[in-house]
Amino acid sequence: MTRTKGLELGLAKLADIAPAGYALGLHIRFASAQIMVQTYDPRWIEIYTNRGYMMCDPLVSWGFGTEGAIRWSALDHPDPHRVMEQAAEFGLRFGIAVSHGPTSSRSIGGFARTDREFTDVEIETIMDLVRVLHRESTPPEKLSGAQLEALRLISKGFRYSEAAQHIGITESALKARLRTARERLLCRTNAEAIQRAIEYKLL
């Protein structure tokens, strides 16, 4: 199973456990997540994003200061913008916050239900899934020389046939190098892979 497929499976399991949706940022660095997944009501996501609530969300604040899991009802962080109260208007009444990883590359998530508190078993299951997703999405420390060469040529505007000829390999071999680079970087397109490789100072 590829890393991408493993991530998709883990995220699908989280969706089953959190029927009112969730928001999960994997490997948050410099206030930006490597992977951000949100399945809450789109109307709430739009309000949250447009008003910049991430900067004042008590769940996020708690997540950067603490590792572990906590029910929203037990959270005692300042919420001057009434983020939690507004979230409840969209059915996000019961939930947990989960935080895992070093502060330099932390994964933080909120998981919600409309009907009841999460059980201890459900919380532990969510925590285990977040740990696995965090590990599986850890940025690579390096790519192979062949992968980097393929990405570099595509970033310079070479077409597949041109890049393959330049390297002296078949077009299918070039595409295979690009595919493995995308999988290592957890990207779906070459453009995303190039951007992420630059962000990680690999390219």
C-alpha cells in the first residue's frame, strides 16, 4: 500500500468515527499544515476561514501547548471570539481536540459529534489514527537523485518527451520517477510535488 493510499484509508476511518466532521492539520509548520483536511459543514468552514479563526481558535491554542486528547467540554482556554459557540450552531456540539508531535511539526485536529460525548475508547481510537497519520505523512528528508532530476526538468518547463530525451531514458521511465516522487511527497500532481520539494529544501 502506498503512503497516499494509507493516508486516505486513515482519514476515511476518522470520518466514520466523527460523524459531524473533523478538521485535521498534519505537520503544522509556520502556521501552515503540510496536509489539511476539513469535513465539517462547508458553511462553517467558510466562516472559520474568512474570519481567520485559526489564529484565535481555543482548540488550536490548546494543541500547540499540549500533546494528547481532550473533550471540548473540558477545554478551559480563552475564546473571546466565541468560536466554539458559533461552531455549535452548525451541529458541532460535542467533540475532542487531539494534538501529536513536536511543536516544530505538530499535528492538531478537532473531531465532532452532534448527539453525545465521545467515549474513552473512541478517543483512544482517534488518537491512534492521528499518530499513524502523523507518522505516515512525515516529510521525507531526501529524494533520490533520479527523482530530483525528473522534477527539476519538469519545473523548468520540459515536456515529458523532452525531459526523457535529455536524461537518456524512456518517457515511461521518466513518468515512473515522477510518480514515485509524488508518492514520497504525498502529492497528486507534479506541480504540487515541485512546490513541496522546494518548501522542504529538497529541490
